[in-house]
Amino acid sequence: MLNSTLLMSSAHYFGNDHKLNPYYEDGATVNTAKAEVEHNGIKDALHRAGAEIVTVKAPPTSQDGVYTANWALVRGGRALMATLPPSRQTEEAWARTQLTELGYQIDDLPQPWRFSGQGDALVCGDLVFCGAGYRSDEEALAYAAQHFGLERIQLQTLPQLDDAGQPVINVVSGWPDSYWYDIDLTLSVLREPDSTSKGLIAYCPEAFTAESRELLANLDIVDTIEISEAEARASFACNLVSTGTTVVMSDSAPQLRADVESAGLSVITPHVDELAKGGGYIRCTSLWI
């Protein structure tokens, strides 16, 4: 089953001191207690959707340790470990320990490429939808696809631009920035293909380059739902988790909800806004293992 078992940590150390993406706002404070309530709400919703939840402690050394989706890409008992931005690098050893203790074989990239784990690599049957340029290098994604025997659909989202129209470099990471810095902010897998039907994905066309929009529009191997930029960006509509029958998604994306329900899927909508201050949402807090 899609997302049958999910690894989650906690929001106990969640904060916004390190502004790693455009969603962090200057002067905005984080209510950690509220974030923990939201995180528990997500966990409960995923459990009600039919997923088994494996819980580990969050790393006390990183404000972003709640976003376990970035720790690795996991398939068939093997975990290909991520290479995270400098302010998150203490999470790498932490994630390795947690996955090792759970019995997963740990694999590493052959080069020190950037790799955002599941955040930039969404598996759909034998396909993997990938995003490069911000948190992941294309070489890492090509390696990950080959490593797990997946067909890579390589996509490119649009960069964040400054007032002069030039790409923004994040002052914390030193890497290029984007409102779509991970692919899971603009594309989601709703259903895997099976013997009777195609897979189903949802995506925001406005988030992609012209070449990637054309690729997605002409993709025949899966059916697609288009998500508005307003719902994708303001409501984190794409950052959802589906079990193939039930979708756990934003409670402020009514058009996507209607489209998902029209496709025959049930919907659960926990309320999330505090965790969104870190640029992450439902998908980001859960790693499919």
C-alpha cells in the first residue's frame, strides 16, 4: 500500500532561527507547543487513513528534525541517506542511527551531492518524480533512481527571484532558493498504477518551467489533477500523504479536495499552520519506509 508505514519524529525542537527557505518570515515567532499539537493531529490523521506510524525522537540539534521526509529515500528495506543543508547536517547521523536501529540497510551516495531524500523523490509504482536545483543535485536523483530500479521523471521548478529578476541565494544554506525548493511542495502522488488503472498525481503547473509543464501535460503513464498556484503556495495543498484510498491533506484547499474526492478518494484534513512557518507540511513530516 502507498505510504503503508511512515516514520515520524516530533515537533519538540521545531523553530525558525535558521531561515532555510522563503516561507520563513522575519520577526515571526514559533509556538512550539502549538506545533506539537498540530504534529500529533497529523499523526492521528495518518493513522486513521490506514498508515502504520513508526515514531522516533527528533534530533535536539536541529529545528527541522520534524521534517523526516528529508532524511532518506527508503525502498525494500534499504535507506539511501540524504545530504542536507549545512544547518541540518547534524540530522544526517541522527537519521542514520534511527534507520539502522529499525533494521534498514544504510546506503550512501557515491559523491557528496546534495540530496533531499523523499522530499525531492516521490515514488509512484516504478516511477519516481524528481526535483533538482535547490536541495538536490540531478546526479544524486539519477543515482537514486538507478539504485532502486525506478524510472526517473526529472522535473524543474521555478526559482525565487529578487526585485531585479535574479535568482535568490539563501543566506543560511548558500544554495539557490525557491518556493518549490522540494518537489513535494508542488507535486503529490495520489494513487499508484495497478493492473486495472493508471496512477494518479496532482501538481501545480505554475510552479514548473515550460519544459517541465509540457512533460507533465503529455505524461500518459499516470492521470493528473492540476492544482492552482494559490492553493499550492498559500495552503501547501500539494504537500499531502495518500494511502491510495485516503488522502491526508490541507484543510484550506477546497478545490483540490473536491477534485480528489471526485477521483474516488476519501479525504482527512488536519489543521496545520504553525509547522508551515518552517516551509513544511504534512508530507514533509512523514517518511515512507
